[in-house]
Amino acid sequence: MFTPLDWISHVTNMLVGQAQTWVFVTLVQPVLYHFHWMVDDDFAYDGVLWFLAGLLQIILVYAVLRPLEALRPLEVWPDRRAVRVDVLYTLINRLGLVNLVLFFTLQPAVDGVQAWLRLRGIDNLNLDSLWPGVTDRPLVAFFIYLVVLDFAGYWYHRLQHQIQWWWELHAVHHSQRQLSFWADDRNHLLDVVLQAVFFAALALIIGVPPSQFVALSLLSGALQSLQHANTALSFGWLGERLLVSPRFHRLHHAVGYGHELGHQNNARLYGCNFGVLLPWWDILFRSADFTTALQPTGVRAQLPPPQGQGEDYGAGFWAQQVLGIARMLRRIGGTAASLRISA
């Protein structure tokens, strides 16, 4: 039976397909011909889909969340210049290039591993085939993939806070003191690559088809933009326990409480509220906090003395990238020196 949802999906796919083809034939293909790059035409065609989907997402997120921040701001800033660099991060990440490259370059490696396993009698891990007739339905499979990837995302995020050199990269994200819906994509480029490799590989291993991977990335990106929005929007008691809310995630960004590495005044030495989309994992693994009052966001080390060390985390894109690498190398060097001393 052709349901209304099926009809909407069909029409959406048709319109997206037409736009993808028009952009590729009109704008991209002539460039490929000119530079003799037609060997990469399939890759470029897929790239157009990611680009269009990401562009549409940015437009829709801005249209919804910017008015929400203006009408119901949680914080009022006299100067929004600190937010501007986050727009650049958003364009780099949301237009899909990094995820696309990694998803398709990892495909041969994953195929090789799966072939090796099949020769030894180990079946591929395709989650949508667990219950034929049920889990292979598109919406059911989508929800399964979402939950599995979100569970992995929770632990991935916790490790970013617990592994010291990794925290120094992740701190680029936390160093934004004017938290807005643009801030979700504010991440060190090395951290972006590590994350993209991990989730692209995991998606291939559990059998996520490319179309579902695109949809999952878009949904996750939109919801994470909402989580970072500078808004007093409330999800209510129940809603906050079903989906990560702006309030829940903002506490994760709180100076000295939500995320700070090893801060002794924090009962949870590595923070709270690590959930990516679902707070279920924080509840299950006792890292959830729904009650603490909201506090200023940022990293303690960047505050002036005596509250912090006055460390410079950079105002511009490249400064943030270079300083992140420098902090990471110092942390690795300090760990290595400690190991030598203890030995």
C-alpha cells in the first residue's frame, strides 16, 4: 500500500534528484571535463547531493533558530563578533565534503574486511536484516541506526573529555563563550577528521546505506544546532529526558562543571550531559544532570586570573587550529615526561 509517507518520500526524492542532476550537469560536469577529471564523475555526483542537502539544512536551521534566539535569548550579547568564526566552521562541516570523502574512501577497506570475515564464516553485520519484514522497513532501520550511532557517539564524546590530548582538541569547541546555534560545528579540523572516520566506518560496518547516512547526518546536525542555540526554550520534564535540549547541553558547556577535565570541585571529574541526541545514555550511565542552574560557558583555563590562567584559545579560525595542536603536543609531551619519571 502506498501511504502518505511513501508519497512524501517519493516526491522529495524526485525533487532532490532533479536538483542534484541539474547542478551536476550545469555547473560541475563542465569543470570536470575542462580539467579532465571525468574519472571522478560518480564521486562528484554524490558530492552534489551532500552539498545541496547541507546547504538546505543551513538555510532551514538559520530560518528557524535565528529568530528563536532573537525572540527568546538566554543571554544578551552587546557584540556578536565572537560568533562569526563559527559560521565558517558550519560551512566547512555542513556542506558535506569531509563526510563524503571518508564514507566513500573507507568503503573499499570495509568491503575488504567484510570479505575476509565471510571467508571465515562470519556474516556481515547488517542491522536492518535482524528481523526480516520489520527491521528492514526504512523508518524502523533509520531508528535502529540512529540509536546505535548515538550510543557510540555518547562514548566517543566521553572519551574526548577523558583522554587528555584529545580534550585539548575538543576544547576548541568548548572555548566559545557566546554559545549559539552556529557553535555545534566549531571543532578542530583534526578532531573533525577523527570523528568522521569513526562514524563513517561504523556506519559502513553496521550496513547503513548512503541515503540513510545522509539523512542521519542531516537530522543529527539540525538537532545539535538546536542544542547549542542561545534560547530559553524548554522541552519540559519529559521532553528533556527523551531528547537532548538546549538547557541540558548548555550545562555540559558550563565553565568548571559541565566538561572541565579533572576539576576537583566537580564530583564527576570529566563532566556531565555527554549525550549527542538522546539523554538516555547519560541517565543509564549516571552522567545526567537536569537540575543544576545554568552557568557561563567556556573553558576555565581561558578565564583571567585568579579564576583561570588567561590562556589564549584564539579568536580566529587558524589561531584556534594552531593553538589546539600546540596544546595537544604539550599535553602529549607532559604525559611522556611523566611516564619516563615514573619508570
